Amino acid sequence: MARPSIFDFVGGEPAFRRLTAALHERCLADPELNHPFSHAMDPAHLEHLAAYLAEVFGGPARYSGSLGGHSGMLRIHAGQGTGQDYGVRFAACFMQAVDDAGFPDDPELRSTLRRYIELASAEVVSYGPAGAVVPPGQPIPRWGWSGPVT
């Protein structure tokens, strides 16, 4: 029998809302990450991030449908600058937030989430320098239990 999508396995949209709330708190507590997370953000930022991550892991295409897909997410972060170890710190906060959010303690799940967030963080950091240009029309990456889904 095939495993459910990661989205379904972790508990759907409520689980991703818990994850993004926990991630935000972790980033605020981090001495390197707290600066961008402590400034005025779009009040719907956490909801949008939850929709983005849910879509990545098999949930509905709400982010793609209304918020610009992957290119839209990257444009939000492009040119904002990043610290030397921003991606590594963010990935660590993400994995701690997975625990905080009560995701299942499943080694395959944890491995897939870690691989995703490490690659995603590195990509976001690559667009951090001033003047970075994000190519339009990039679809949101989709991840399953074995990694990226093509």
C-alpha cells in the first residue's frame, strides 16, 4: 500500500500552520535570523508560508493559484541580503519547528524534510544579493517521500 502524501501524513493544513508559527518563533529567537523576522511583515506572511509548504508536500495549489508560485516566493526574498550562515541556521530552526509542531517522529519524513529545507534555503540565499533577478514563471517544487517529484 502506498504512503499518503507528506501533506496528509503530517495532518494537512493545520500541521503546516503549526509548523510556520513554530518556525517564526524559532527564527525570532535566533540571534542571526531575528532581524528580518522582527520587522513589519505582511500580516498574512505565516498563512502564505504555510500554504507554500503545504503545496510543496502535496497539498492544494493555493500558493500557486494566488501568490505567484515559486518565482513569487523567491521575489519576496530576493535582494534582501543574508548572513554568512543564514541558510544553515534557517534549516536548523525549521527542523526544530517540525518537532515543535508535533510532526510524526518518522525517520523517512525527517530525512525528506531536512533534504528539502537545506536545498530550499540554499536557493533562497542564492537570491539574497542586491540586484538578484528571479526568473518568472517557476513552478513550486513538489516533494514526495523520495524527494523532488518531476
